[in-house]
Amino acid sequence: SLNDRLSGLFDRLSGRGVLSEKDVDEALREVRVALLEADVALPVVRQFMTRAKELATGEAIIKAVKPADQVVKIVYDGLIDMLGGEEPVPVNLNAVPPVVILMAGLQGSGKTTTSAKLALRLTKFDRKKVMMASLDTRRPAAMEQLKLLGEQTGVDVLPIVAGQSPAEITRRALQSAKLQGYDVLILDTAGRTTLDEALMAEAAEIAKISNPTETFLVADSLTGQDAVRTATAFHERLPLTGLILTRADGDGRGGAMLSMRAVTGLPIKYLGAGEKVEALDVFDARRIAGRILGQGDIVALVEKAAQELDASKAEAMARKMAKGQFDLDDLSAQLQQMKKMGGMTGIMGMLPGVQKVKKQIEESNFSDKIFDRQVAIISSMTKLERKKPDLLNASRKRRIAAGAGVDVAEINRLLKQHRQMADTFKMMSRSNGRGAMGQMAK
Ligand code: GDP
Ligand code: MG
């Protein structure tokens, strides 16, 4: 399986100290086979390999990170990319109520069950007033099934009226939901065992009448590439907004999940994880990527790799600081880095044992917002001035102030800031290697 192959690969890699380009190639080849074995669509695999190679060459320069961890990270990032990015995308309820959610898909894919699961979730967690309606006029038991699920979950279901067409039921449901002040209306449609024109036409008509905010395709992840083909076919006729993959509880390979997003371009929003009405998970690419890689602690591993990288940069800086070589170029680099990493206090938090400096900086009211201005000031200086700030006399300061569009007082504040930082760093290193800076400089 994908899990076994990848876990085996990572086990082998983690035994090595240094990884050559050949190792990386070999590893990625293995990943390729694993993905194909997992029933991931070929174009998706190709796309993944290209992306992974890009990442691999980009990351190759990070010497501080253990090579095996790097490959894990590359594959993990690539998987997340393929699954649609890190942030889970919750259901969109941004419309005038009743917000309509249309559930489409083949028969037996799990539409009715998932309608109830979603209704329960929106009622319980989002405190929405939800109504469900079954438009499945084909199977007499289908409407009863939804009614029972409504009783089980405590969610209201549009009363059954015999002899109405799906379009008529849709209109009645809309009116009823509007009159009774429902926030959300979930429409459960009929499915067929195979894709056919009549099914598509019916779903398209219902969509036209109800103007859904979300149109979900419910697909059985166990059907692999068939699920992907179903999604593509539906998407051609219906403006789908997202995918819900059911039976993820039995899907060890993850092939459908990996292909779905890449082939259709649609976000996977939820995973059905069992027969119970509570068994619906918000789709989280990070969790799935971790599961596919078969390493429970993958996220921790990736975080560690990222930390090692930050630490190696911080270490280089600390070495300069300790030698008393912290000049204005360094400050400028720091400022830009800090802005990226969430501010001064953020980066200081990454250096172990620098609580004192961190506190000083916090106390000095060092606002993240002035990073850009300060960088601008420094870039208005000559190279020599940046190396030797003592050169900055009144006339030089006036020139720089004009260049950066600030007043001289701001330049003085910046220089004072720099002096304080440089002094603190020097002082810390002078504590003869006992301080964190001294340690790091070694
Ligand atoms: P529909 O024809 O698309 O409405 O499908 P149903 O909602 O009636 O579901 C068909 C069967 O699949 C039922 O027995 C459900 O209990 C089962 N089912 C639906 N979703 C899941 C899931 O996420 N996991 C598992 N294991 N079974 C599911
Ligand atoms: Mg059904």
C-alpha cells in the first residue's frame, strides 16, 4: 500500500546521514510508484512529481535539516498541495437565508446519510436552524429514510406529499423554509446506479430552481478512479462547489482523495467516516497527508525540520552578534526576517534563552508596523554608514531622512535601538559562553 511503501522508504532514509541527489531521485521514484499503486490518476501523479522536484531543488540548500526529514517534508508538502492546501475550507453559508445546499451523486454514494450528518453538524456546531427535504421520488423508501434520519438527529424534514415531482418538492421546500425562518435548506436528490442524461437533467433543473450556495457532489471514495470520473461528469452539467467523500473510514489507499481535487479543481469539504450520523469530518489536508504517509508523527517531524531551519539561520546571526559585529545591514536583514516570521517577539522566541532581550524589546514598544520604514531608512544609507553607524553625523542624517521620507528623530530612534541591541548581544556573549548567545556562537 501507499502507507507501507512510503513508511518503508522513510525508514530506510532516516538511517542515513547525508542524502545525495540520486537518493532524492530514487525516493521520488518510489513515491511515484506508491501513488500509482494507490490508484492516483496518472496526470495527477505527473503534476505531483514536477512539484516535488521543484520543492526538492528549492530545499536542497538547507544543510541544517536532516536529509531524510527533508524528503519527508517535500512529500508531505506535495501531498497537501495536491489535496488542496493547508487550510480546511468550511461550508459556505454566505447568502440570504434559507441558504440552499444541494446534494448530488450516484445512488448509494451516501447522499441521504451525508445530508443528515451535515444537518446535524450545522445544527449542533453552527447553531443553525436546518431543514432537510428529500427529492428522491424514484425509490419510495428514500423519503422515509430521510424522515427517520431527521427523527434520529432532531433535524426537521419537509413533510412528505405523495405524487409531487422533484421540481415541485423543491419549490415547496424553498417556500416552507422561507416562511418558517430556516437558516439552511438541505436538498437530498435522487441518484442512479450509473451516470445518465435524465439524472443530470433533473439535478440541473433542481439547481436552477433552488439557486444553491453549495452544490456538493457526494462520492464513494472506495470507488477510486470511478469516483473521479463521476465528479468530472457531474461538474460538466452542474456548477459544483465542493466534494464530500464517503466511506473514508474504509479507504486505506487514499487514491480517490488525492486525484479528486487535482482533476476537478474542487475543494474536498468533508469526509464521511462511518455509518453513524456523527461520522462526518471537516476535510483537513494535513491530517490526510499524515495518514497517507503512514507516520502518525509526521506533523511533528515537519515542524521539527522547519525549526531546525530557523535555528540554523538564527545561529549564523547569533555568531555575528556575539562577536560584536551586529551592524545596520544585519539589523535590516533581521527586520525583514522578523516581519516574515511574525514580529520581533516571534523571532526572539525562537532563540533559546533570550528572554531578557525579548522582554527589553517588548518594553521598548517595537512595533511590527514600523519595520518597513526602518528598512527604508537603512537602505537610504551608504554601505559604509551601515557598517559604521558612528559616522552618522547631523548632515548625513538629514540626507538619509530626506531619502527615506522620515524625520531625523526617527533615524535617531532607529540608531538607539540598534545600539541597545548590539550592546545587549555583546554583553550576553561576554558572560563567557554561559549565556545562550555564547553557546550558539560556538
Ligand atoms: P444515497 O443513495 O446516496 O442516498 O446513499 P445512502 O445515504 O442511502 O447510503 C448508502 C449506504 O452507505 C448506507 O448504508 C450508509 O449507511 C452507508 N454510508 C454512507 N456514508 C458512509 C460512510 O462515510 N462510511 C460508511 N462506512 N458507510 C457509509
Ligand atoms: Mg438517498
